[in-house]
Amino acid sequence: MVRFVITLISIFVIGFADASAQLDEVSGKINKFFGREKEIQIVVIPSDATIKVNGSYYGEGSAKVNIKKKDFISLECSAPGYETLTTRVYGNDGRKTIEIKLKEDMLLKQTAESSIANNFFSVKVNKSLYSDDPKSGKRNADNAWKLAHSVLLKYFDEILTSDMSSGFIQTPWLYKNYIEAGKTIRHRVTIKESNIGGELTFQIKLSSEMAPTQARSKEEAFMETNRIIKEFESLVSEFQTRLGEK
């Protein structure tokens, strides 16, 4: 008897759910017929872009949405390597299909994560680029320093500080603005001379910092980042190739 009652209840619940779904479908058709609601096709490039409507996931690349004539939806489209687009679509929009092409995120495209950012790395200078006077003990490292300057001037327009007597070189900050992303990234290089085991060694650091573009005039707005402009990816290998021991 109990099993029979449970079966009846299940049939009733399932039947009610089906009826409710059918009612919603009929209601939607009526609204469309009388112009109270319309269906719009959203198509996004790239095709793997995620589409969200009013915060809910609707699909990737394309989706159909129903909008009441006097209402609107909040649309969000996003994809890796592209800027996220957030907009509104109104029910009185005359288009049946809305095509959206996301903009590439130039910050992500032109920069890369790097382990060399904000860390000193050592380059043991080739002995052909310097010499030690056996009598006085003085070291002549003019060639090594000139070559270090030459490498830096490939990446920077000028050298800010160069003091061979104290073994210190530093470039000015180089700034790059990414307006769409609202970010500014800056780089500079610092070189310190050291004598590890009596051999001339350069300690080289590529500093990388980022700040909101609107706050770039404030020094405290910049924070260290592990992203570097891709042009600087070859900096370490160039120092090692041109100055390092063979």
C-alpha cells in the first residue's frame, strides 16, 4: 500500500513538472507573439569565449537569450588573452543577432611571466674582457664595462648612473602604458660588480613594476610584478653570451 502511494505521488510530481515546463514554453511563445519578449542570438569571437547573462553561464561562442521588450540583460563575454567585455542588451534592440569581437589584451600579449624579474643573476665575466696588474693588484675592466653599456643601450635610450670606481650601473625607468588594460609597466636594470673567488662577476637585476595607469605619477602606486615586456626576455642570455665565460 505504501509503495502504491509513493508511486502515485511520484507520477503527480513528474506530471506537474512537465506541465510547468510546458506552461513556461507556451507563456514564452505568447510573449513573443504579442511582442512582449524577443529572442536574440549572441555570437562572440573568439569562439571559445564564455558568455554570461545576468551573472549566469549561458555557453561558449554563441547563446540565445530572451529579453522582455521593456527590460534589459547584463552581458559578460570573456576569453583567455582577451579583454573582458561587460555591456547591456535592451529588449527594444532591433537586431536579431548581435556579434561581438573581443579585443586582444595587449598587456598579456606583449608581456610574459619571467623568473628573472626582480632577481639578481650572476654573469662571470670572460677573462679576455679584463686584466689584473700583478704588481699593483689593480684591475682594468674597461672593456667589460664598455660592453655592458653597449648591451644596455640596446634596450634603453640612456644610462642614468655609471660609476666604475664603485662598480655600479643603473638605467632610468622605461615605461610602457597599456591604456585598455588600465596598467603601466616599467623596467630598469641595475648592475653591481663583485669579485667572486677573485674573478670579475656582474650581478644583474631587471626590475619590473606595475601600477594603474591613472596613478603612474605616484611612486607608491607601483608594485613588483613577475611580468616583463617580451623584448627584455633576451636580456639575460645576451649578457651571458657577450660578457660571460665561454
